[in-house]
Amino acid sequence: MTNASSNGQATHSGHGKKPATGWGWILAYGLIVIVIGLFALINPLATGLATGILLGVMLVVYGVAAMAAGLSSLASRARWIELLLGLLGVLVGVVTIFNPFAGALSLVLLIGAWLLVSGIFQIVSAVRVAHDRLWRLLLGAVDVVLGGLLLFSGPGTGLVFLAVVVGVSFLFRGVFLIVLALGLRKLGRV
């Protein structure tokens, strides 16, 4: 039961205990995420395999949902398009599940193409506009180099890139969760 105190904040009456924050679970979750991030960085093959399988499963789920939408009574105009896209999604997803490295590498190639095109647009924009010209040129050049590296390097470089992106993302997420858990722990003591 809470009662309002004179300063407008709620005080906890009864047992005299602070409400549980669950900081221990969040701390454990953060540590697990960091371990997964380190594993992704150390073992790019396993990261590529897991990413490819995840991509395949997502494509199968998308395909089934698209076919269900195509068969629904609401889909009268685009029924065949939805059915064909759904079938294509299921087929590509199943192939990706059985060859996950191809799925992971295709994802890397798409990221490389996106970076290359994005970098070219940044450079063109920097040439046309004087505002932030140096930054636009620099960012455009970095994107072009990274995109070219991903597109024209071997599959090993692509898998390492994917592992680094996944690993760094998990490491930052894990650190955030640990900081959050320690903040909640401190809040529970006050």
C-alpha cells in the first residue's frame, strides 16, 4: 500500500521494503548477450550459419503469410501477386535454410550494394551542395570503399564483416543492459 507523503512522492508502507526491480535478471541477460557477441566475433562461420538460417526462416514465414493473404477474401485485386510472392518467399527461404551460407552471403552482397550506391549519392550530393561538403565527401568515400570491399571480396571477408556487425551490435546491447541493471540495482537501494 502506498501513501502520499508531504513532498508529493509515494512512500512504501507496510513491510518497509523497496519494490523488486529485477535487476539481476537484466544483468544476466546483458552478460549472455555479451557472450553471444563475443562468440559472433570469434567464430564468423557460426555467425554466418545462424544468420543464414534466420534469414531462411523469416522468408518462409513471410511466404506463408503472403500466401494466406492472397487466399483471403480481402485480397481480390492482388491475389495472384501475393500468391506468387508468397510461393517465391517459401522457395527461397527453404533453399536458404538448406544452404545458409549462401543466404548470409547474399545479405552481405545486398549491404555492399546499398553502401556503394549510398556512397555515390553522398559524393554527388557533396559536389552539388556546399553545406557539410567535407563530411559528405568523407562519409560517401567510406561507404564506397566498404561497399566495394563487400561486393568484390571473397566470401570469407563477407562472413567476417557479417560477424563483426552482429558481434559489435550484441556487445553494445549487452553493455547497455548491464548499465541498465546496475542503475536499477542502485535505484532499489535508495
